[in-house]
Amino acid sequence: MSNTRGPGVLQRPLPLVTAENRHHWQAGANGSWQVLRCPLCGHRALPPAPCCSSCRKGIPAPSPASGDAYLVSWTVNHQAWFPGMEVPFVLVLIELAEQRDLRLLTNLLGPDGAPVATADGLRADMPVRLRFERVADDVWLPQAVVGAGFAAGAHG
């Protein structure tokens, strides 16, 4: 992890971008979501891995994903983990619509893009959509947005 630094700049922990995870952290540059997908069995995976976790034969490669997802679980964080961090905020576990076990832990934003600070109105299987916040030259953080809507069928 690295930090953003500079006069008056919030010190936010940032991921180390590598050849193996570049597709994940830089997908937001063009507004599309990318996850690794096995060319042999089609299984998608997060985080990056050198071989498919399903068939154990294929070498996963970045592949477009919709960014549509569903809430699985959430918690309201009240701890400021670094100076200047605004609390409370909701941290969510989401499941991408493309695959039942493809999950991501991220922040939850309201339709206006502001961080959600309460769990009021949240429910399991509530649809969300990923959007990206540029936090460094080479890092776009995926974040879940409630109320963004998408044209997906029942989660299942």
C-alpha cells in the first residue's frame, strides 16, 4: 500500500499497482469494470490469481463485467482509520451480477455520490452499481452506488 501525500492532502492508503492487478485498479480510466475470467471454463475471479480457481487449468485474463451487483452484507464503520477520515460510513460486501460467488468489499455511496453513513433502508439483494473514484494517477477505486438501478433480473 502507498499513500497520497502533499500539503493538505488526506493520507489515504492506496493499493500497489502491479502487472497482475493493473486491470482491476485502472478499469475506471475508461469507466468499464474488468475482472479476471478463465478462457477455458468462464469462471470469474477476484482477487487476481495465476490460474483458474475453478478448473485449475486456465490462465485468467481481464474481461469486461457489467458493474451491476447486489448487496450481500454491510457494516457501519465508526472508526477513523487515518487523520481526516469522515465517519461514519457504510462498508459493503457486494456480489457481482455475472457470478454468484464473485464478491467485492467496498464503500457504499448514495445516488448523489456522497458516502452513505447509515444502514437505514439497506436490504440483502438490493441492487447497486459500481462506479469509480480516481484517487491517484494510476488508481481508480470501485465503489457501490445505491439507487443507480440496472436492468438485471432476479439475483440467482
